[in-house]
Amino acid sequence: MTQAVRRTPTSRNPRSFINTVLNSDGKPHPRENTLVAATVVLGLLAIVSSAWSHLHLLSSWSGLVGILTGAWGQFISATTGERFLLIIGLGAAAIGFFLGMAHGGLFGGVIG
């Protein structure tokens, strides 16, 4: 009989939970998981820094890099958990990027 979900012993350790979500096929994916973490962190940085208009350089550049890492992560992702977190990070990075562009852009005030 086939199993829809792999049953693993439940643990209260957050690292084992993240490992179970990201590596749901039972194989380690260090490159893909690194791209997931980078995209989520850059997306959070972009969306939080876009709340202040004078931080437009930080929000626009971190958003742009977050979009690029998220797109590459989507291209090489192996599991559904990775794709789910990549979409969350990509959305946050895109919103932060667009708000940073609206507040002054990538080079606003520095060049020109």
C-alpha cells in the first residue's frame, strides 16, 4: 500500500521540522535549501525596510537579489516544501523591491 506522506518520528526540534518540510523526499538538498533560506531572508529584509522611504536603496537591492535567488531556486527546486517557501520569499522580495523603486529606486540620489 502506498503512503501519501512519509511518517517520521515527531520531534519538538525546529531543525528537524524544517528538515522534514524541505527534504520531504528523504534526500538532502543543501544547495536548494540554501537558496530557500537566502530568498526568505532577503524577502523579509526587503519588505521590512520598504516601510521607511529613506531605506529605498536597501529595500530595492535586497528585493532584486531576492527575486533573482528565488527565481533560480524555483528553477532547481526538488520538493513542494521548497517551492512553497520560495514563493513566500519571492512575493515578499517583489513587494519590497517595488516599494523601494517607488521610494527612490536602485540608485536614487547616489548617482546623478
